[in-house]
Amino acid sequence: DVTETFATDELLLSSGISVHEGFSPSLLALDADTVIHSTAYTETLPILLEATRLGLVVYSYPQFLSYLSTLSDSYAVAGTHGKTTTVALASYLLSTRTLSTFPFYSLFGSTVKGFSQPFYQGSESALFEACEYQDHFLSYHLRGALVTNIELDHPDYFPSAREVHKSFEKFVDNLASGGFLICCSDDHGARNLASYARRERADLTVMTYGFDDNGPFRIIKKSYEDAYTLSCLDGCSFPLPVQDRALVGNQIGSVVLALSMILDRKNPKLYLESGTLITAEIIPTLAGMLSKKLAGFPGVVGRCEIMRDEGGVLYVDDYAHHPTEIITTLGELHSSYPNRPILVIFAPHTASRTKTFLKDFVLSLCMADRVIMQSCYGSARNDNTGEGEQDMGEVLSHALGERLMRTTRCRLQACVYARNDEETVAIASNWLQSQDLCITMGAGNNRALTERIAQARRSL
């Protein structure tokens, strides 16, 4: 692996998986028979060339997921945003104690806070996070899927929003006959996908959920109440333990997905809690049981995660790296902490995404009070700023500055470009005051700055 430390490293180590830095052929274990690699790297990587020379089986990560999906009844969450949280929520719901243990495991791009082990209770069913990038999810063999939303992302691969939608239509085409598709009706793209599935795949059970839904799973918020309610079949309704509109969809999606996976088993009543009142309709029974469990979900690492509260400053980390995600995250923070000025430390992720959505990034980041812009994080996609070109983080910073000069109708008060982590820490530690909220944001690896900033403030 690379030398950077990510939030998932702790889970690997706690599971007994050794991590070695670098990609030298000498790191290849003598008793290895299979090698799995990220698609960020090609088979020209020295260690992969050596694996091929030795005759080992070599999979990319999506290829290995495709293989795993043939070994179990497999399900997935797809969509531009919300995949990780929805898989984590559904996994949490399926892992809680019932009359019988639900025999499943799940794979997704983060960990649940406070959980030191992955979700593994058997291998009869599998739940995956399915990414559309490079059409990876088209190789999976799935009985059912949930689609959270669809919009243009990964512009280094998809030339237009229409091409993204075509990819999702192919994804639906590949679902197993007799399977199911769940879509969020509040999202235009997902709603259109449900219509496509009903038209082209009459053999599938197609379900929708959301605020704007007339189906079996409708989210209701009465004007005189702070909480949300799930309205289910036969007039049954269940309170939901969330007050943020942007997040309640992930919660309901996870409930519908979990109950659909349970109903796909031969005897779903085995997975009810002891003492559960079983009605004639098993769906409302399951929906009510699962909805109650949502209150115990501790959250996902790197998804609006509170890192520390020190010196009057609340430190948060979030994976948001698309304008829509930034709007959702900052909206949630403004709702939860209305009296805290927000400092965003943002690391743009890939040059192509930053160029494509430059205006949208400007508008979304104007929801912050102050912004420290970092250099563009290119990952290992070979999607970095070209030699001699201005860093896209600096370009975005200048665009925000121009926005500030043109209008006074903007919450944003200041934006500065930091060329490295040292500059970021110095600026943040001097800007932050008691009652501020500081959020590290992006798909890169800037969450570690939280500790450094807090430490710098202690010495002021």
C-alpha cells in the first residue's frame, strides 16, 4: 500500500491483515495464490507483473467482487451519493440480534464507528457497495439492488449525464430474474430508473421510497413535529430517529433494503426479534422492527464524523467531494449547529471533477463561513493537474475569491489557498476561535490535520 494512513487501516489491522508499504515484488508472500489490486493500479505495477510471472490468479477489486457475487445471494447499493452510509446502515440492521442470525457479510468503503470487526455472520448472502466508475458494477451478479440517486460524476470516464444513466440502465438489465430493485423516488434520476425497470424488466419487483412517493414506503414530516415518520402498508407508521431531511432517505433506504433481503430468504420470520407481534402483513412487521433499530446506529467513519471538541472548537471530518455532497453536509451542520461559524478545509479530488463542476463547487462552498483550499488530490487515477498547469485547488480558490468580490449575498467571508499541510495548519489554528466548527472535507486524506490543528491551537 501507499504510505498514507486511511480510516480503514485500523479495521484491517484488527482483522489480522498485515499492511506493507510500497509495491516491490519482494513484498509478495511466498504462499500467496491470489492477488487482488485496486483499479487505481494497472497490471504493469512491479508486484503485479511478478504475480503474473509466477502464475498467480490476479484480480482487480471489482473483478474479485464479481467473483464473490457468484458464490452467494448477492445484493448491492449503487448511486452517485450515499452508498457507503446506506450499506453500513443495512449491515447494522441485519446484524442485530433476532431469533436466528442472518447469514450475511458486507463490503463497503468505510467502517461503522465503534466496530472493530467487519460485518460477517455467514456467506449465504452478501451485500456490496457498487460503484459505477468505469462501469465496474456491471460485472456483478446480483439478486437485488438499491439505487440512491443518479447524477453526473467521474467526468474522467463519463462524458455526460446521459452516459451515466445508460450505465445504470445496463445495471438494471443485469439483475437476476425474479429479483428486486429499490429506488429513491425523491431523486429524478433514480425515479426515472424505476420507471425504466417497470417498463423493461417486468420480472423484477420494483419498489420506491421517499417523501414524494405513493408506494409502500413514504416518509412524512408533519409541520408541527420535528421528527419524521415512515408510513408503510395498511396505514402502519413508525417514528424515525433523525431530524435531518438529507439523511432520512439513507435510513429508509437501508430499512427497505434490509427487509427485502430478509424476505428473499425461505423463512423470513426466523429473522424477527423474539416477541415481535407478527401481523398478516410481514412487510410492515419487518419495517417496524428495523426502524426501531435505527436509533442505535453510531454512524460511519468519515461521514460527518465528530473527531474532537477542544478549546471551544468542534472538529468534524466528512468525505464530501462532489458539490451535491458538500451542500448536503454543510446543510446538515448548519441545522445541527446553527450558532457555530463553519471553517471548511477542502481538498478537491481529481482535476477532471474540479474542472467539470467548478461553478457548482463555488456555489456549494459559499455555504461555509471561511474556506481553506488545499491542493487537488489526484489519487492514483492519473487524473492530476498537468505539468505546468495551475493546481485545480488554486483555480477553485481564485474562483471563490472572484465570487466574493462580485456579490455581498454570500455567507462566505474569506477563502485562502494553502500550498501544503503546514500552511493549512498555520492558517486554521490562527483563524479558529471558540464556538467555531472546523470540518476537513474531501475524498483525499486530510482528516489527520484535525489533531495537528488542535495541537497548534494549544500552543497559541
